[in-house]
Amino acid sequence: MLVDEREANRNLVRNLNYIKTLLNVKTDRELAERIGVSPATITGIRNDGNIPTLFPFFQGIMNMTGFTLEELLNKELSSHGMKVDVDYTPEEEEMSRYQGLYFVYYFRTSAFKGRETKDDANALEYGLLGIYSDVNTKQVKCRAVMGLNRKEAEARYDRCMEARGNGVKPKKNFPSILADFTREGLIYEGEIKLTHGHIFITCSSGIKDILSMIIHRPDSRKQRYIGGLGAAVSVSKGRDSCPCVQFVGMSRYKITASSEEIAKHIELGYPSIKPGDELDQVLDQISVMLRDELEHTMTDNSHRETDLTERNRRYIISAHITTLISRIVERNLFRVVKVSATDDDDWYHFVKYYNEKGEKV
């Protein structure tokens, strides 16, 4: 039987301190990351006497330590000499949600801004990302093949998959298949790390490039992560190598939608053009010109004057429209790549309609 709320909070605070000692954790922030909650949750326990919900807080602690809910709230663990089950590795259990093979969608980075000649669908590039447990080290690692076209990516994906049960799953040796017959410089090797709310994927292609991706880590009880939208930092391809920041989408299953539709989701709906007051200024200028022309008194030299007025009118309107377009485009260009939870949720609802066989459900 549980004790009253005040006593339960006191026990919980003491036990959190004890667990930090057992796990050699120095700060509450680090402990929160290990549990899978925000630092504010632990602050609320210490300062406000809060008792968090079972999921994810207590579930996270129980998974991490093996202690039961009753032990965490009813007992002072240190006085009973209770120890963490050292054989339990909860991070592996959480990591298993993310293991598998993913399509990666992003835009080519070889063109300089203002010099891109391809439309969105043709500028879209594809990759494959494998997250797997290394059989020798037991560590979760990543292997990615980037810079593929759609046909190449789908063919390589199909080679990595096999029918199992009622669906299609990655073959046990799919990381090796990923690297087969790949052009030099396209293979990236690395690791994945989890923090509260995010997935960090860092992998390198020898000394040529290091690719870093940050993806939302959804608060979900589902056994498998199916994909997400995030930001990537890498070195651009092309004649000159430059630091590059871009949007990137991941999907566990093959998306059979058109390249145009995929590109639209990767762009997060950019650009959203809102002319605002500038358009009114151009319309006002046109109205003034038309009014002046109507009020103009025809003379013997009317043809010359009308011709001059026409040239001036075209020049002024052209200048106004050029300024208008420049201002609108400049203020709609993103200054910071930022993927909101809403953006990630939109991508999730886009990819979840495709199953293991790449069929829309």
C-alpha cells in the first residue's frame, strides 16, 4: 500500500539522489535524459512536491533500474541497500525502436543559391540509412548510402529486404548489402544517440564529409519508429565544398507518392508568399498613371507625348514590380532551418500511409 503523497515525494527525492549515485550521474539534467523526460520534470519533483505520471517518468526509471513503483515511493532505497540491476540495458530496448532501414529524402546541394536550374522534383535526392546493432561490439551503429537517384535507392532498398511473416523486414546482413557496389564517397558510417525529445545521427564518409542529422524523438509507445523530419548539416557537393544546412525526411517504408509531392513536404510548404502593402503601392501607382492619362488634353503633338508617357509608365511599373518581388522573396527566405513538432507531425501523417511493401494503406 502506498504512503501519503508528501511522504511519497520525500522518498522519491531521496531515491533519485541514490539512483544518481548508483549510476554515476552528476546532474539532474543527465538523469532526466537517461530516464527520457525533461529536466523540468525532476525540478518539479524537488521544488514543488510533484509526483509524475507513470508514463514516461516512472516507466523510464523502472526500465533503467529494475526498481518497482512501490519501492520508489514507499522505501528509502539506500537504507535497504538496494542496487540497480547491472545486467539490464534499457537503452538497448529503446534503441531497438529505431533499428531498421530508412529512405532519406533531401535536396541536392551542388548548386549555388540563385543558380539552381532544376525544379523541385528533379532536385530531390535519395539515400538509405541503416540503424543496426553491431554483432561484435553490441553497439548501435549507422550506415548510410547517399547521393542516389530514386531508381537506385528503391533497387538497393529492395535488395536489403525479405518477406518475413506477414510483412517485409530487413535482412540480417542488410548493412553489408547497403555498402555493396556503392560509388566511392557515398558511404557514411557512424552512430546514433538519444536525448529527451531528439535523435542525433552522426556519420562520416572518411575524411571527405561528416553528416549530422537531428530528428524529433516522438513520445510514443509504438514498437517501431517509422520516420520523421529533421535538419541536417553537411558539406555541399559540386565544384566547391561549402557548409550546408538543409531539411531532411526519413521513412521506414517506401513512399510511392510522386517526387513532386515528396519535395513539397520536405520544403515544409515554402515559399509562402504574402505580398502585403507592397502590392497596394504598385496598384496605387498604376491607378495614378491611368488617371493622369485620362486627364491629358490631346494636342497636335499628342502622339509624341503619349509615346513618351507609355515608355515612362512601363519603366516605373517595371521598377516597382522588381522591387516588390525582391522584397517578398528576401523576407520569405528562411534564415534558420527550424523543424517544429507540427512539421514533424505533418511528415508522420504523410509517411504512415505506406506499409512494409510500399503500398498505400
